[in-house]
Amino acid sequence: MTMQFRALAEQAIADGAITPDEILTLRRAGWADGAINRAEAEALFALDHRLGERSPEWVDYFVEAIVEHVLASGDPRGYVDAETGAWLIGQIETDGRIDSAAELELVVKLFERATNAPENLRAFALKEIEQTVLTGTGATRDGGELGPGRITASEVRLLRRLVFAQGSDRPAAVSQREAEMLYRLKDATLGAANDPEWPRLFVQAVGNYLTGFAWHGPLSETRARELESFMADDKPHVGRLFAAMGRSDVRAGFRSAFGKRERYFDVSDEVKADAQVTAEERHWLDAMIGANHQVDALDHALLDFLAEEGGA
């Protein structure tokens, strides 16, 4: 860590405030060698915990620096391992839980950009976002009133970003765990003055879990390495591969590029199968609907959606 970075961070920690000029100086010092190292990242966390007020400029810089540090720590880049996830949780939980706008935005942004996130970090993120909504304590990235037992516009946006993020349980889709979280939030906020977009998010997200096709499970570390190596390979045979594919239709292209013994990539059967609500999923849905001993308006809206999609 540069002396300038350390001195500025310690000064800001001491007085509990940081100016735009100090943020700019931190930015220049931290990126002087092209990367934020672990010591610098921990200094930024210590600073965030001591700030009385967090300006938009600070939140933007803090999130950018920590997310970049975490993504760059992965091997391959963007693959967040369990050790890094545990480090990140430890940094956030030094003050008990996510209670700053910067930390909340950091968690959501990381899931949007990471190739994969470990189980411990996914569970932590879902729990903290749910508690923020249920208790009304915490912070949102862009401000907004928080109150227990209701879902605000800021929280709808955060929830949408989190459950559809590429680093979530099901990349770009909704997992059972995420759908169950949304059901608990729905039951806890029935009849409240929720944001008008909340019903849409609930129906779309739970409907996506029940009928949407997605790759089940995150990429393995080995597979992530293989993909990174392939995309980074600039040898002539890679150019020939894409040239071969460009001279033919998609199906023939895969066969000719990879050889006759390779099957072209076709997921049409998987898509059709996943669009149908299975007996197991029906049992799950019955349990979710019955949890509050009534079929409420959002349950009806979800059932209508499933009927229209042909999955029910």
C-alpha cells in the first residue's frame, strides 16, 4: 500500500468524513499500480465503517474498488472462491451486518459482474437483503425510505438485480432458494403500501423459477478456466474455427468446426421440458401458497401467469 493511500485513509477514519478531493486522491493512489491490493481493500472497508455520511461519490468509488479487487483475485478472473467470499463477509460483518449504502451496492454489483460466487456468499447476500426489507433497517444504494413490513421502489430494484444476476444461484434466472425468499417477503408484506412494481417482480421471478430454462448450477472452476483459456487464445486455429463456422449454418458449423464426432449444441428439448411445471414443482408451489393459509392476490396473479405460459 502506498504511503499516500495509507495516510489519507487513516486521516478520513480519524475525522469520520471524506471530501470529493480526498476521494479523487484515493482513487489516483489506489490505481497507481493498476490494481487494488488486499491491504488497500481492507483500509477502504475500515474507512467506510467509520464514515458518518456516505456521499454518492464515495459509494461509487468504494464499490468500484472492492468489486474490482474481488474479481481480479479470482483464478480465473471473475471466479470468486470460498476463501475470498469468507474474507468479504468478514469485512462486512465487522459491524454486525450490511448497514451502509456502499456495502449493499457492493454485494449486488459483485453478483452482477462475477462469473460465479461461492455458496457462503450467495447465502449471506440473500439473508442480508431479506433482513433489510423485513426489518426496515439498513440502506439502499440510491436512498429511499425504509420501513419494516413494506417493500420500497429501491428494494424492488435491488431484489430484481440480485435474483437475476449472473453470479446468483441460477445465472440470469431464479433459483428455488431465491423464489422462497420472495414468497417470505410476499407473505410478510401483504396489505402493506408496497411499491407498485413489487407484484410484477414477484410474479416474473417466481414464474421464472417454475418455467424458465437456465443452466442448473454454477460453472465449475475447471470449466471456467477452460472457457477463459479458449477466449484468450489468439492462435491461428481459433481464427480458423470461427471462419469455418462463418461459412456454414449454425448446426453444420459446429459439426465441421469440431469434427464429425461432436454434436452441435441443441437445448430445445431442455427448454421445452423446463417450461412445464413438474409434479415436484407443483408440490412446492402448493406449500408456498398454503404457508399463510390463504390464496392471496399475488398467488392468483402467479397462477394466472403460469396458466398463460402453459406451464400449469
